[in-house]
Amino acid sequence: MLGARGRMTRLNSINCRPTRWRRPCFRSRRRSRHRTAASQQAMQFCRGLEEASRFLPEESKLVIDLEKSTSVTRLVANVKEEKRFAEVKTEKADVEAAIHRGKKHFYGDDLDAEEGRCSKHSAAAIDPDHLVREMMDKVLLCNGETCSKGVKELREALQHDVAKHSHGGHGKGPGHGKGRGKKQPKKEVIDLETLLIHCAQSVATDDRRGATELLKQIRQHASPNGDGDQRLAYCFANGLEARLAGNGSQIYKSVIMTRFPCTDVLKAYQLYLAACPFKKISHFFANQTIMNAVEKAKKVHIVDYGIYYGFQWPCLIQRLSTRPGGPPRLRITGIDTPHPGFRPAERIEETGRYLKDYAQTFNVPFEFQAIPSRFEAVKIEDLHIEKDELLIVNCMFRFKTLMEESVVAESPRNMVLNTIRKMNPHVFIHGVVNGSYNAPFFVSRFREALFHYSAIFDMLETNIPRDNEQRLLIETALFGREAMNVISCEGLERMERPETYKQWQVRNQRAGFKQLPMNQDIMKRAREKVRCYHRDFIIDEDNKWLLQGWKGRILLALSTWKPDRKSSP
């Protein structure tokens, strides 16, 4: 603030030029008051303008020169251009961030909203739905008799990488290469399998001190990124530690609640198809059986117990579209356990939506019904079976989670089989996990589970490089989750309860089913498909079951059944 004799500037309300302040004339006090008030307002305005200017850029484009007639037009054009650029840039950043964060899930809420945002501008925007659909087409559709093009290319790349690493030797950790000067000391050989069994025995007898010491030894040699034995030991040690702490059920529930981005799930599924023929053979067996059964049918109804993501069905829809005489009217009823939360049918309905898209793509009349329910709670009335439709019941490896007689008096397994028999399907396609780790005694169950999963981890080690990210997802999110439940949970909380295929054969016959002969053409073509994979994969036939395994251990079995009218369960 300047003194009375000093000088200061004030804004001219017309041309914004600074003027000189003068002492007011004492003859006209009224005029003086007006000028003093005006000067105070001008000073306040100047101070406000000075403070506000601190928050503006030095060369503000918001200042308009009224003397130049073209500046306003140029300013409006610049503002519009910057706004358009900012919108497109922000949109691209949002979509890329959504893909990076994994916001796109198979059962997410924002699929339609994300697609709507991406379609507003055509300026190089990324459409995540389009990317997911391209990946699904590459993985799930049939491109030839043997396998899809993407899976074939990936399998060849995996075989090349594994051969290269095995030729140079897999590293067990840092410093695993051979030294040139000194003779390297011999490494201590650790039998992790024996340590795990001894630790399980200590846990079973509640020997916490002994179990803790053994776990400490196992942890020193186990690793989620090591070889197959080290990864298996790491997985089983987690289960033993959870059982010892008594929080296995909480850990298992947190794992099954984890939501993975659909791109990661598809990549892991494609990797599993490329490295292992189990899923491919199983889906081929079921779909070819269905194609043979519906050769002349006009209406087909498939009841799928445990539909999950429904990866089995896009290829069948594609094949039905090429059927001589045109495709039938297809109904799929997807049954699966309710999804936790406020929308129990969310995941199944999302599966139905993308299957409907495939049916529209291939011009197949399609209808989908989602039933979120426990398998044993489903009634025939819930299925809305029509008399003029050909009914097929399908279950791929999901009945292993049903309780049996050792847990409840009325076995849910028998309840489901009785319901299926009352449906009177044309064919019942049954795939089972051939496992013996359902014993009530912990040590026996642990030992059988160790033998079963050691074959799976060895298969992954032989066919997939160790540095593959999707391999870690398969081992932890799929097989590791199952092993955690087998080891750390008991009673109703133990969901993984597989039986051997011979036990299932007796159970199915007792429930009133008759086993159908093995189709030799399907068996022949299945053997041809397996030849593309590692020589240690097994495919065989035993008592009308198609068997799949690795290095002598049978892991999966498939068969077909229909109700036996002569028997009365």
C-alpha cells in the first residue's frame, strides 16, 4: 500500500490502462468520497487479480484481446481441439488401465459399460471385449481335426523351449552352473517326499515341535519357482502349515473367492491345452458322443453339471452349425454352485451370455438357463424338460466335490445319480478324477494325494518352462487350491473327495445305470490326438472307460451311461 503522497495505479474500467491517483479536492467532499470508494474497490480488485493469477499459467489462453477480431474464433477452436484430444487420451488411458488392472472378468459387472465407452470415439481406442473375444476364438473354437491353430503353435513353442532348457540343464537356483577352476562340492540330496510324509505324521499326532522342525527343513529346499519337486513341496508345506495353525478353511475360502482377469484365465487354459491333452481329449470325447447322438434330432437339451466357464461348448456350437440338414434348436442348462455374494448366478449368467453370442455367430437357435444351486438340490421340475427334445446329461470331473456316505447318511452322490436317472437322458457322459485320496485317515489321504499331485507337477515340469507365468497360475490357483483343501480341511469343509473310476462304476450301476460300449472310432481318434504330445502321456481303455494318465498313473477316466430300465434302484 502506497502513502498519500505516493503513487499507485488503478484499473480503468474501459481500456484497462493504469492511471495516476490524485489527491481529492476538499471543495467537493461528496465527490471525494465516491473517488475514495472507487479507489478502494480498484485496489481490492487488483489484489484479488494478483492472487488469482498465481493459479493460472503464465501465458493464459483465457485472456481475450477484443481489439483483434480473429482471436475469439481461434481461441474457441483451440479449446475444442484440446477438449477432444483430452477426452480421447483419457479414454485410452482408462481402457488400458482397466486391462492392466484386470478389471475385465468373465463374471464382472462392467462389460457393457466398458464397451459403451470404447465405442464413443473411433480414434485408436482399445476395445477390451474385442481382444477377449479374439482370444476366446483362438483358444476355444475348432480349426481343424487335430487342434486349434493357436494351441498348436503354442505347443510347438513350448516343446522347443523345454528341449532347449533340458539340453542346457534346468537351474536349481543361483550358481548352479559348473565351475571351471575349482571342483564343485557335491550337493546334499534331499528327499522332499519323505520329509513331507514324516511331517504329515507329526501333524497327525499333534507333535507340533517335530512338525515345525520338519517344515523348517522343507522350506529350505521348497520353492514356488523351482523344479517340479520343489514346487510340489512348497504347495504341500503350505497345506501342512495351515492344518497345524487351524486356519486351512479360511485360506481355502479366500483362494476360491479370488477373481482372475479373463485374459489370464484364457492364457492359462490355452497353456494347459498346449502342454497336456487331458482337457482336449475329454471335450472331444463328450462332444463327439453328443454329435453322434443328435445326428437327426431337431431339439437338443444339454444339462451340464458344473458348467463353470463353459469352455467345452463353443466348439460344439460351431460343429452343430455345419451339421447336414441344419443345426438343431439347442438348449443348455448350466448348473453350478452359487457364487458368493449378492448375485449367486452372476458367473453362470455371464457364461450363458457369451455362449449366446457364439450361437448367434454360427446361426444356431439357442436358449440358456442358469441354475445356481448345489447339485443334489436340483429337482427335475427345475430343468423344464420337454417331451420332444433329446436330453443329454454331462458332467466333467465335478462330482468329486459331492459328499459321500462317510460324511452324511444320505449321500449327495447317490441323490444326484437318482435325479439323473429319473430324467431318463438319452446319454449320460461322466468324467471322473481317478483319485484314492478320500480316506478318512489323514496320513493315508496325505500319502495318496502326494502321489497323485506329484504326477501332475512332474507333467507340468516336463512340458512347460519354469519361467512361464501361466504355469504358476495353474499350479497355485488350480492344483494348489485342491491340495490345500485335501490337506488342511476336514468334515464338511473338505470338498475334494475323488474316487477311482472302478468305485464310480459300481456306484453308477447301483444307481440304476447301464454302461454303454466304448465307441472305437472315438478311441482311435483320441489316440491320434495324443501323439502330438509328450510320449509319456497315457491313453488306454479298461472296462468301457477311456483312461488318461502320465507315466503309468491314471489321472482321469471317461465313460457313457444310460438308465437301465430293467434295474430298480
